Amino acid sequence: CSRQHPWFQAYLAGETPYDEYFIEIDPDTDLSAVVRPRSSPLLTSVETNRGVRHVWTTFSDDQIDLNYANPAVLMEMLSILLEYVQHGARIIRLDAIAYLWKRIGTPCIHLPEVHLVVKLMRRLLDAVAPGTLVLTETNVPHKENISYFGDGDEAHIVYQFSLAPLLLDAYLSGDAQPLMRWLQEIREDDSLPPKTTFLNFTASHDGIGVRPLEGLVSEDRFERLIQAVTARGGLVSTRRNSDGADTPYELNITYFDALGEPDGLAPDRHARRFLSTQAVMLALRGIPAVYFHSLTATPNDRDGVQRTGHARAINRRRFTRKELEGLVGKVDSPQHIVFSEYKRMLARRTAQPAFHPDAAQRVVEVGDPALISFLREDAASGQRIWVVANAGAHERRLDLSALPDFQARADLLSGAALESNRGELTLSGWQAVWLTDGDTASGPAKTSEHGITTKR
């Protein structure tokens, strides 16, 4: 709840029922078990008509946590939930839902009461607004994140938080092995409940969360990723651990600038590298979410950081229409290339049954650490798409016999046909292909300047 909200102002004035809408804690209470997403103080002192009180502030001193253990608060929030639906909301995002419930002596994250509240919201929406989707946002390690599917009775959609940092790590290092291992693990371990899926994304109005990398990359590799981001003008936001130490929580940088180089890249190469990551994200099982500043290849807004004092402002630039048109309208600029190619890529994607959220996905091992490789298949139409991306800067050779029953005929991304009976495909640095063994889907066919080469 905003510090400026009438509810909190009424709390400060001691008005009923708002005097019990927030969580007051004695500052001498042992709160060392609480899992923190920030390095700021957990408790914030405020002046009330009853004297100084210390209220629970998980994220910042201007965001005061509501007391969901108070039935009046829970009912108020359920009423607001229904109001959103009444105004036409089709997807309801439960932001940072993991921290909803507090119980002293516990981590105060993922508590059973949190899952019960999500189930309650889901049942309420299913009853009064069937078809409304619940989307949970929990920037935590993968196994914790997917717990919000429940048994198919909690979220319909869960943010796929591990994807963004793993994909960035792959393209900065030229080594996709951790990403490929993770893709294999989620296929083997995550038997999703019916009618549920992931929200795949690489960027949002927040930073790139790094807690979802826990257990997926080594400490040395993680440190190299941090150094690579800061070398590209990024910032690192931290969280406070129970021992009082601060550790990285998120990387604040635009995804486009994260995929540049400290000494700069030629516009076409920078655009190609970035678009390759997006081609992978768009092709994965789930629903893709494209952040506005990815569509426009926005550079870091360091002026915004200085002006606001907030690290997340680096990825929240506000444009005038004239500025935006100038940015994406300059021919041969990386912004123009990305904007044009991204629109074409989205048009191609929407025409493919194999990219439906329910279409099957399996990893295809190709024996090259630089290559990302997986197959999407739609049972109803029979369409199959073999997605391959080169995370490295140099040319790689793809052995097409890695998928023996697949006769690659065309690349849906470039619109280029492949000669039959070819056993090898050459991928240029940072190139991605969506290979099909059937006819190319209808849609805007244009051969990209970064075409593919086949070799016998």
C-alpha cells in the first residue's frame, strides 16, 4: 500500500478500521529468519496519533505491507480483485505474492497461508469470471517459483524467471550449456497441471532477477555475469541476508545494452545478437511477453537513474512521440533494425501452431556448447519446428542428423528455403533459425540480410 494512500493516512490518524490494516512490530523483535528481497530496513518508523510505530515494509519505506491476517483487509482486497474484473481485466497479476503473509520466527515467504490466499482468489475468479487468468510474479529460484501452480488450483500462469539471466549468460559467455541443462530439467521435472503455462520474458519494468540462477550456474560464472553487466553500464541491486551481508538480487540494465560490448558493437551485429535471444524466448513453450523497451532496443537511461535516484529507472525511459519516432526511424540504427525485425518475427510466430503454449517441447542435443537447440511440435496440426540459436560470436556448424527424422526444408525466420539432402547447416555468429520440415507458413516472407548457408 502506498504511503500516500488514504488507508495509510487513516492508519496514522488512528481511524477505525484502518488502525488494524497494517503490521506493527516491536523493533526489538528477532526478525533474522525473514527472507529479504531488498537491503533496505524491514521496519519503518512512522509518527501516528498514538506515538511512534514501526510498520512492516518488505520493499521500501513508501510501500507499507497490508495485514492480510486481518479478515477485513482480505475482504477489501478480494473486492478490489473483482472490481478489476468488472472493468474488463482478463489476466490478474499477483505481484510479489510470495511475501504476502507474515509469521514471526519464519522466513515470511511462501508460507502456506500465501498459497491458500492464491487458491481463494482462483476459486473466486473461476466462480464469478470464468476465463480470467491468475498470473503469479515471484522472483525466486525455479523450484520455489513453480510451486504457485499448486495442483492446478493456484496460478494459471507463472513468470519464467530463470530464463532471462540464463539466456543473457549464454550469449555473453558463448556457452549455452547451463541454459540447455535447465531446459532439459524443466522438461523432465515440471509436469505442469492442465491448462497452466509459463510467461516467458527477458525484460520487464524491473531488473533481471538473479536469485532464479541459484543452483543453475557456478559462483565463478555468476561473478563473471555481474562483471559483464557492470562493464556495459549496468547496476546491481542487492538484498540483505540473515547474516547481515548484502548479495545481488537483480541486474539493472536494458536487455539490449546488456547484449552489447563495453567497447561497442557494429549496429547490425548488436541487433543480431539481441534479436537472437528474442527468437529463443519467443519460441519456448509458454506465452511470450515482450517489454516495450525490448521492442525499441532502448539504451540504458543513466540520466533517469540520476534524476530519480532509483536503479530501475535505467530501464524505464519515457519517450515523447517525436523522440521515439526519431529513435526507431533512423535507418541502419540498431533501434530501427530491432523494431523492424521484431515486428516481422512476431508476425511469423503467431502463424505457427507449434508455438502454441500447449505444444510439446523437447531438447535436441547437438554436441556443441554454443548452440541452443529444441523442438516444438503441435500434435493437432503435425507441425514441427526445430529451433536452433548460436549463442557464440563465431560461425558454427549444425549437424542435421542430430534429429534424424527431421528433414529441414525452410527457416521460418528468414523465409529462406533449404536444399534437400543436406547434412550440415552453417550458422553465423548469434544467428537463430526456426527450421520446419513442412511448408512455410503463410505470412510476410522476407529474406533477412543475415541468411543461412547450407553445406553437404
